[in-house]
Amino acid sequence: MTSHVERRLSSLGLELPPDWEPRGQFLPFRKDGTTVYLSGQICEWAGEVTHVGPVADTPQAIETAQQAAKICALNLIYRLRQACDGDLDRVDVILRLGGFVNCLSGFPSSPAVINGATEVFVALFGQEGWHARTAVGVSGLPGNASVEVDAVVRLKS
């Protein structure tokens, strides 16, 4: 059975990534009651980093980094589906996203980059996809990825 969320994903021309091995020793998610804490996901597809940093402060580079953030969001949703036992319709609300942009000191556009991830969650979950958020610049990420995003999600009881 395919969830409404997965049908919406398909109608948007998006797909979830193939499974991959984490780059470190950690859980991809941890559940506490109805709250799911999703570990940070980089812009990685089939085990390969798709966009490397640092992100430059140009319109084209920011647009490219937004695409990287969308890949991070799809990776998060893949792990969220695992946390929901395969049923993304169990998601009640996206509580928070944390966004990290690999950039040089003084980079002012981290929020614009992380908008790429926000757009995926809002497109898939509607009003329940809106979330609290941080967007910060950092000097490096795993695999020299340009973007990493983590999330906190509440499931329906």
C-alpha cells in the first residue's frame, strides 16, 4: 500500500533514494513516544555525495545548494518512512529542521539554501510540513557535502 504522502511525492516528480550505509556509527533515527529524531542527512544519493562545498554566495550557487537541500530532505523522508513502519501518513507534524551549509565565513545565505528542504516538507505535508528551523553556515560537512539537514517529527498516536 502506498501512502498519500508517497503518491504526492510521485506527483511532484520526486522519488526517495535507494538505501545506503551511514558514514558513521549512529542510528538514522531515534523514537521517543510519538517523537522521531532524525539524524542529519547530507546531499548523498546511492552512497555518493551529489554536491560538494563550500557554497559560494552567487545566485547560481545558492540555487544549486537548494537542490542539495532537497536531496537532504528526501534522505530524511526515507529514514522517516522507516521510523513510521513504512507509512508516511502516520506523520502528524514536522516540528523542526536544522540546516547546515558548508560555506566560507560571512556567508549570508544559509536560510535561502535550507529553503530547498523546507519546500519539500511543505509540498508533501501541507500545513503540517511547516516547522521551526535553524540554518547555519559551517566550515565543513561529511564527505565535503555542501548541505546537511536534520529533523524532529511528531507522529500521530
